[in-house]
Amino acid sequence: MPRRIGKTSSEESEHKEYDQVVIELFRRLYKKGMPRLPFSKTDIERAASDLGLSIRNLPDITYTYRSGRSPLPPEILQ
């Protein structure tokens, strides 16, 4: 079976939604100088809901960035 290279369009779309949620979490919770950003599953649910996003696997958002599967959005890295 051939190895898949790159992301499918559905994966790219999913990651854009994940980026939106993570950016919203930072916008809501980050205070200058914080070395970490504590948040809960409820925070993720609220952010996704407020953005009008329907994400089936919410824990995958956290895993995506912690595992290095996707880099944090540039807005956050700044």
C-alpha cells in the first residue's frame, strides 16, 4: 500500500478549525507573561460552540498541537 504524503483537504479544513479554536482560547485566557495556558475541555467546547464549529473529536485539538502533528498558529507564536 502506498504511503500517503501531505494532508487531505478534509484534514487541512479540520486543522484550520482547530487553529480557530486554539486562537480563541488564547484570546480569552492568555494574560501577558503566562508561561502556560491552563484550560479545560469545557473551555474548548465553549470556544468551538461560540465560533459555530461542530468538531466531533474535541480532545484531538489538544493532541494535534502537543504531539507536534501541527504547529501552533502564527498568531499564537507571536
